[in-house]
Amino acid sequence: MAFTVREIESPDPVTRVAAEEAKLRETDHDIGEKMILNMGPSHPATHGVLRLVLELDGEIITKAMPDVGFLHRGDEKIAENMQYNQFVPYTDRLDYLAPLANNVAYALAVEKLMGWEIPPRGKAIRVICCELSRISSHLMGLGAMALDLGAMTVFLYSFTQREKIYDLSELLSGARFTTSYTRVGGQIRDLPEKFLPMLHEFLDQFGPALDEMDKLLTRNRIFVDRTKDIGVISKERAVAYALSGPILRGSGVEHDLRRKHPYLDYEQYDFEVVIGSAGDCYDRYLVRIEEMRQSATILRQVIDRLPSGPINVADWKNVTPPKSHVMTKMEELIHHFIVVTEGLDAPPGEIYFAAENPKGELGFYINSKGGGVPHRLKIRAPSFVNLSILPELLPGCMVGDVPAVLGSLDFVMGECDR
């Protein structure tokens, strides 16, 4: 069941573009002198090392070309030269605003190759990781978009909440940013004793804080004026460009991998797939606001239903023994040494697995010839695919619309230059 967010209208809708500007948009842009403007790769509104080459006719954009490739990290080739578990820290650096979710998506892909299914408690812990990452990532997107459009207060509100999520990440994994918590076959450790009470406390105060941010922006005349009917992506174009995540759903396409291709027992949780109707910057903002509420609902359900039992698969040939056994028994120590030095004994074959990450569909294609190292690994990064629509989306917009459009796409360059 879908939940449409475009039910909120400004009490006093204002026409965004004056009649003179509307006429200018309709004129032949080939008449007159053009100017080339480089926006980025160090511009604050490009949210990272994105360079936009804009051709301008006055204030109107006539052509736009995104230029990526300023990080040069080569994650896919790195993965082909190391064991499966050794690549987990590199997934932190893809969408570095949602490292826990990246870890989970990659581990699920390798587990599909191995033919593993982790125990129910391990799945529930991973759902906690994914939904906390979704809230954290959307808070960043919300705060940055608001700041780009002049609303600094919302930015401070959102970062206050993100710091509390980082406290939870630190308690869970020992790291605030690059977590590397998940392992192929499970997690590095179970939930700490203080984690669930701390998560419950966070959720209790997060709802009112999110409502406050909602009130500050959703009916704010300036924010509405800057985002409504700007950067419109039709349902057909969103599908044609293979967009995913809140951008696709903002255009009215009810597609969420947690519903369409359930994993981690998501089919057992009660939540709504949030969609928009107009496909503009405002709809994409509304979708992310409501998705955070849905993620909080899922987290409460996980807390109430969290099963007991093991968190890792029981394939002792490919999974390291518990640390307490490694430190006290010779057989477990030898086995630990073999698994760590040789890696997983993966079967030959090829698989593709995709998870619904905060930015969209994060997919991993793995081609294995057997052994502990992948022969080929390809990453389907949502931000990279979502940016492909910019050459069609920006022409006709004004230069002042670019921060709103980029903020509504909410991309991260770490998974573009992979």
C-alpha cells in the first residue's frame, strides 16, 4: 500500500516565475551570446566533488553536463584483489552517509553467492542498521538542502539528530562514521546491553524533532516557492533513466525493494511505501520526511519483536569461531587462521543482489571462479545513476534553481567515483 505525500498545499500558493521570466523560458535560446559556467567541483551546493558545466543564456540554463571522476578510488578493482570480508571497510566509503546499510547490502550479496541465510536475530539487527542509516542519510539530505536554500536552523536541527545516531553507531560498532560492522555471514558482535534502551530513547525524542523540522519547512513560503514545480521528473522519465529511491518514488512510482523483492524479512514489518505525485523538488523533500517516520515505525517493531538466538550462520568452515574459543582452544585458533588467511571458499558462479539503500538501489554483481577472491565485482551505485538525468533536468531552470535541484536529488559522490 502506498502513501501519497502531496496532500499538503501551501495555504497561500504563490506563482514562482513572473510572466516576463516565463516568456524568457519559451524563447529560442540559440539567439544571443551564451556563457559557460563551471559550478563545482568545490561549490558547496554540489555536495561533494561534482563539476557541472552549465551553458547559460542570461540566467537560464540551456545545457548542463555533469562531470564526475574527481575521487579516483577504483573500489571495484580493489574488490577483485582482496578477500570478500576484506572489502567490507571499502563499502563504508561508498555512500559514506549510510555505511551500515552499505555493509549489509554487500554482505547479503556475498551470502547469496554462498547460499547462506543468516538467523532471525541477525536479520533483525541488520534491519536496525539499515533503518538507522536511512534516517541519518535523509537527515543529512534534508539539512543540506535546507541550508542551500537559506534555512540554517533546519540544518542545525538535523545535525543534532544525526549526532545521536552516531552515538548509537559508536556503541554498536566502536566507530561513528566508517563502521565496518557487518561481516559476510553475520555481524562482528551482538547488540550491546545498553543499545536497545538508547535506541528507544532516541526514537521517543526523534518524532517531535522531525515534526519541528517539518513545520519549519513544509509550509514555509520561501522554501515552497524555491522547490514547487522546480526540477520536475515525470513518471515515464524516471523509469526511462532507471532512477531509484526517493527520486523515483517522488515521481509517483511505487517501487521499493523492501516490498517488491523483500529481504531481511521486511515483508513481516508494517510500513508504507511513500510516493509523490508531481515529481518536483518539493515532492522529493516530502517523500524523505515521511520515509523517516516510516523508518522510525519499523525500528519500533524491531525492538518489540527482536528474537533471541545466534546472529551468524553456522557454517564453521567459512566463519571464524567465537573470539573466546580462539583465545582458549588450539583447534579454533588454527581454524581462525585458515579462514582469515585464505578467505571464504566461495563456489563458482555469478549473482546480483540489490538492496533499498537511502539513495536508491545499491546493487552488487559478483562473478566468482571459486575461492576467496571475486573474479569480477560490479557496483550499481544509485547516486551515479540518479545523476544521469541532470542534462535533461537542468535546461530551462535558472542558475538559482540548481541548489534546489541538486539538494532534492540527494546524491553522494563517494559511490559515483567508485
